[in-house]
Amino acid sequence: MNSLFLIAGLKWGDWRNWTKYHSTILFFWFGDLLYNVLCKNYLMWEYKETIFGQNFLPNHLTVSLLIMFVAYPATVLIFLGNLPENTMKMVLWLLFWVALFSLVEYINLRYLDLVMHHNGWTMAWSVLFNLIIFSILLLHYKYPITALIISIPIILFFVIFFKVPIY
């Protein structure tokens, strides 16, 4: 899947203006790193690799790092680099990305056995989470401080709702 994101990112990403999106890519990375630290021993979702990639990507963390360094920058460069100016088209573009990420996860979960859900996490939570992620990425691109402030209660909600042990 990362190969597909890389190819798509190279083809449709706004590489000429990558510096405009740099802080949003870092924000995306930070969120995923925070998840991996807070939920290290209490994962909501876990990435796995098939028999073909187990030597290269032996565990959740290595797969997650590959996703962070390949799929996330490509996603941001395509998502924000091709963002429509019309509000309705922007909403549709955002919903397209929510659907795309949700579909990729569903395929990886149900058919490819590359993702596992734990501790009450379901596809419904993933769809909601994707909606939050892409909304926050868009907000961060336009208003970074506001996105950071809004992210705090969202993170707290998930930590409290899913009873993530913080120690």
C-alpha cells in the first residue's frame, strides 16, 4: 500500500510547494507518534505485514514508521496540494479522502490481514477518526494554532473513552 501512496504522491502531489505543507506533515507525524507512545501497550489498531515483508517490517512500529515517512507526506501533498477553493468541492474532497483511507483500512482488515483492531476499536471508529484527521489536517494547514488547541480535547476524549492506561 505504501508503494501505491508513493506513486500517487509522486504523480499528483504538489512537490513544487512542499514547504507550504511541511508543518502539516510534521503535525501528522506528531499525532501518529503520540498514538504509538500513548498506546504502546494498549493499541487500538495494529499494523501487520504479510509473509513477504516480515523480515523488512517485523512489527507494528516499523510498519507505522514506514507509513509515516511514505504515505503521510504523499497524502498531505495530494490532499492539500489539490484542495479545491469552492467550499462544497472542498467538503467533497475531504469526504473522498475519508472514504479512501477507510476503504484502504477495510481492505487491509478484512481481506489482506494487514490491520487488526483491539480494545473496542471498530471500522466505525476508524471512519470517524479519518473524518477528524482530515478535518484537523485542513484546519492545521490554514490555522495551525487552532488545530493544535482543538486536538487536545479530541485526544483526551479518545484516551478517556477507550480507557487508555497512561503511566
